[in-house]
Amino acid sequence: MRIIFVSTSVGPLGSGIGGGVELTLRTLATGLVRAGHSVTVLAPMGSVLASTGSVVAPTDSALSALDTVGSANHMVEVDGALHVPSQTLGRAAPLVVPQNSVLENMWQRALELARTGDFDVVLNFAYDVQPFVEASECAIPVAHLVSMGSLSDEMDSAVDAALENRPGSIAMHSRAQAQTFGTETAQRAIIVGSGIAVDEYDFSPTFTEDVAFVGRISREKGIDDVFAVSAMSGRQVRAFGVMEDRTVWDAAAEKFPEARVHYEGFLPTNQLQRKLGMCAALIMVHQWMEAFGNVAIEAMACGVPVITYDRGGPAEIVRDGVTGFVVPPDDVRAVVDALGRIGSIQRQQCRALVAEQYSERAFAGRVAAWLGSLVRQ
Ligand code: UDP
């Protein structure tokens, strides 16, 4: 298949602002190319696709439809204003389109490319209604990989309309995520999970007493409880991720002065995995319905067990007592207790489960099967 990826419009790839979508896109681009497909990525200006050096270039006629082509990765960088992430807006808030929107600009390019006849399908990664509108104008099928749970009324309607117009065009990462859109939608959405390039993560048999938190520093990721776990357990927590909301961090630090939470910054995968691998466990104490939680499989690939609240995707990934512990949501004491039992988890098991179910190859295979069924419709 010849596939066009249209990236998220909230930040350039590699910035971390796009959260798990960035890693998902990169993994899929590489995995699909390795499986013999071609991938052309449209993404905001400044994007880097790091380890996707093998992504195939668009054909000459497709290239002629473009003004700018990022030659290194066969990625097309598109100019324009970034969008505000949906998770920072209220449910009823209209999804605002900025002047000279990068999302509109990316879709203009996507529609042009689709008309060349050189592509089979477009895969949308943005959590926004605009791509659903554009899909009706597109010369080839548009598939939507929805990256978050239900957050906005407008988005819910767009998802339902897409399922009506083109059944099979919506995929999600976990059953729990799909369920937030209602039972009927959940039954019709394709569940593809997620995946990582497992060989980019070294298995670490040795580790320290430190605990890891990986994610955007934001309210929904549960920073307050990260500090609470450190304070209650006496363990040092290493926090990796983009500092999205410093007020949340400062408030938690003030509330738990005895907590030892060290901010490590936002690191590229190769550095992140090295430091993550040295930790005794990853804690996932999110306040929102986490759609999947790429960081859970990244930690497990390093051999690091995961302790997660029973909320959203991570609870579908972690096998309680085998690759970590699933504890009741918002129960900080239960997280601390689980930390005390973490020695019973075999780190090799964590790695083995990821290699089996969440490898780049397995994930790309599921997505290729989904896209293939749309193309054949
Ligand atoms: N991440 C990273 N470096 C860091 C911290 C995080 O590359 O120092 C990446 C991590 O690999 C993961 C993403 O940030 O892919 C967070 O994704 P997740 O799906 O866990 O949450 P989201 O932010 O999408 O809600």
C-alpha cells in the first residue's frame, strides 16, 4: 500500500508536545515500510522523524504536487499555526481553528497528493474534527487513528458520522478508550493497540530503588499522586517528560515537601530507555482515561514492571502480578504497597510480553490489516 500519514497539529514531531502520538507515528512509519508499504508523512514544520531513515519517498509525480519536501526522511514539513491540544479544553468547547492553521495546510497537501493517483489511503493522527470534514473531499479512503478517549462533543459526533459514512474507518488503541465514546461506537471501532521498536530498548536486569514517572507534566497525568507516592514510600521518583504545566508541578512540590521527585527533562528515546531501565518500577497514576499509555510498553521493554491505576489502556496492558500491578484508581497507598512487592515480578517476563504483543512488526501488521480492508472496500 502507498500510505499518506497526516500528523497531529499540536506540535512538531520530536517536540514531545504531541505525546504518545509522536512515537506511534514513528513506529508505524518504520514498521509499515519494513513490511513493504510506502509511507509519506505530512507534519508541522520543525518535525523530525528520527529513526525512520528507511521511510520510502513519494513518487516523482507526487513530489511535483508539493512545494517543500523534507528529503532526509521523505517527510513533508508543512508551515502554519499549531492547534491547542483538545485535552486542555472543556467538553462543550468548539475546537478552535487558528488563522493559517497547520492542520488545514497539511490537509490541503494531503488532498493534492491523494488526487495524483499515487496513493491508496490516508491515515489521520490528529484528534480534531477538521480531518473528518476533509475526508469527504478526499479522492482515496481516509482512516482515523483516534489517540485519546472522548473529550469533546464535536469530536464524538465526528467519530460517529465517520463510522456511518465509512464503516471501519475508525481505529482506537484500547477497549477502555473506545468505551468512552459509548458502547455502540466501541463495538464498531477497530482496536489496534500500539507498539514500539523493541530493539531500541535495552533489557536492564539490574536496577536501583528509584521509581520512574514518564509523561507530560500535566494535571491529567497525575503529578500530584506522583509526589504523594514519593512522600509516602520514601522513594526517589525520576520524572521524564515535557513540562506542559509548571503550576501543577509547583503545587504538588509545595503540598508534599518531603517528596523526592527529580525532574529529568524530556529525553530522546535512546537516553530515556537507559535511565528508565535503571528504575525498579514505572508508576502510572493518571487522572484521566489514558487511551493506551505507550510509556507502559516502553518501560516493560526495558524490563521495568508497571504499577498502574485501573483506569484506561494501561490496565489492559499490565498483567497483574506478572508484569506489574493493577491497583484501584486514586489509591496512593495501594501503589506504595505494590512497590513493596515489586521484587516478585520477573523483569524478563515484562520484556517477553512486549516483544510478543507490542512489537513494531505486530503493531504495523494490525494497522496494515485495518488499512487494507478499507482500501479493498
Ligand atoms: N517521552 C519521551 N521522552 C521523555 C518522556 C516521554 O520521548 O523524556 C515520550 C514517551 O516515549 C511516549 C510519550 O512521550 O511515547 C508519552 O506518551 P503516552 O502515550 O504515554 O501519553 P500521552 O502524552 O500521549 O498522553
